[in-house]
Amino acid sequence: MARFWVCVAGAGFFLAFLVLHSRFCRFPVLRNFTFAVSWRAEEILYRLDVGWPKHPEYFTGATFCAAVDSVNGLVYIAQRGDNIPKILVFTENGYFLRAWNYTVDTPHGIFASSTQYEQSVWITDVGSGFYGHTVKKYSSFGDLVQVLGTPGKKGTGLNPLQFDNPAELYVEDTGDIYIVDGDGGLNNRLIKLSQDFMILWLRGENGTGPAKFNIPHSVTLDSAGRVWVADRGNKRIQVFDKDTGEWLGAWNNCFTEEGPSAVRFTPDGKYLIVAQLNLSRLSVVAAPPVGSIGECSVISTIQLADQVLPHLLEVDRKTGAVYVAEIGAKQVQKYVPLNSYVPPFGS
């Protein structure tokens, strides 16, 4: 099967380039295309790194999420399937390093927390087995360090803290943790924990009003101290103050077709990258100024082929590269800022 990248811009559409490569023939669900990329307006901000990773044959399951350790140049990918390694570790250049599987049941979200003092990998596990309904901290080599929640038991409790299908988390450099709990489970809430795992504040319950959720699926922070949550079932992004948990507003106008499944800011804070799962679409959205939420304004979009299904994504805080976990295509793709250097394919 051929792999195509079609880029169009402006009012008159034109073919930018075509890349043929045979290594993606393992995706029959995509029929004649692995993906197609369509850009709105004239701002083309990203391009696909077609040579990443060097060995995609390590993708043997449904790839649900990706995390980036920008300090050490590592990319962690979590996949689901029977009798396969659940966690894959690549370099940012696409070379496979290692895999591990210890105590991982059914991964949903992943986050790499990396400072000059500590490197760790956090995983939200939604499985029904012994390790499910937990948020777990690992070393970069897969050693289990910490378990939050009641392993194997879903619940709504706060003491001890329980989860039901925790979707994703974001860890600040300070060690504070933000967790969205409720990928279709009992809970629809956003929890902030201190670095010693004490609950600092909690917001949310099932509903459509302010600070209520219907499948809170992804969470991220901006440099202005605001917490952004992909409220997928309500087709909006909600915003909170990171210190107090106060509700600051919501974006509803960009997601009338389908709610957002993933949210991450670019390193310069200018844009928010948003994925919409069933539309197989990525959007680059203008970030609002400090002190205002305003309205959602899409700068450009990347339209993937049907059934690619971008689930969660991560942005490298150093290079700005975007890693997109596609559960339909069973792969992770890397997009790089247009002005960055990408080595020639095959080099």
C-alpha cells in the first residue's frame, strides 16, 4: 500500500508533495491511504516526519498515547493488545531502545515527567485486571515506583483515593499532578494532587454546566497558570485556575461536530494542539492572552484519513514536535514545526 501526504492551502487547493513508502501495508483498515493532510487557510505550521520511527514494526497493538522526555530526548508509547510489550521507548530521532510490560494492564494515558533531578513515567490504567483503575509512576526502565488508587477496584472514594477509568494526567515541574478521571466510568472529575499525593482541590461531576464534565479525556497547563481540560462528551474545553481550581470559562464554538480528545500547548505558548478522535482531525488553535479565555480560533487543521483515530498526543517542550497516537492506524506519527530540520528519509 502506498503512503500519501497531501497538503492543501488557501482558497485554491494545490498538491504539495507525495511520498510513497511501502512499510505501512499492515493497516488494511485504511484501504488506499494511510492518511491525507488538509490545511485550512494559508498558515502551514507543521510537516510530517516520514522517517519516524525508524522501525515501525515495533507497533504491534493499538497505540493509545505518547509521552516525551524532552530533557533526555526519549519518546514513550503505550499500546494495547495480548502478549505484546505495552510500553515502547524510542529516541526522538526514531531509534527503538527498549520495551517493558511490568504491572501495565490497559494503558490509556501516559506522561513523562523529566527534570534535571528526576525522570519518571506516569501511566493511567483503565484495565479490569489487578492493576486497573490506577495511576502509576515508573522509572524510565519500567520499575514501579508509586501506585495511586485501589488496584483492580474502581470507585469514587477520596480516602483512600479511587479512580474509575482515569483518562490522562499532567505533572508540573513542581511535582503537582492534575488527573482527569472518568473515561466513561463512574467519575467525571478533575483532581489536583500535591507532590506528596494529597488532594489540593477537586472539580466536577457528571453534567453540562460550568465545572461539570462528560468524559474529561485530556488535561494540560499553560504558562499563565490555567488548567485546560478536554471535556469530550460536552464538546468543549473547560479552563480552571491551577492554584484555586476556580472555573475560568470554556470554549464551545470549535467543537460542534465532535468533542476534543487531546489538548497540548506548543512550547512558546502561542498555540493549543487539539485532536478529535472520530473526525480523525488535528487542529492548531490560537492560545488566548493572559487574563482572557475568549473564543476558540482555529489557525489550521490536519485532516487525517478516515479511521486513523488520533486518540492522545504530546508536544516536545524543547523541539515543538507533535507526537500523535493513532488507535485506528496503530501507529504514532511525528509532526515537526515547519521551520525545523528533518533528516532525509532513510538517512
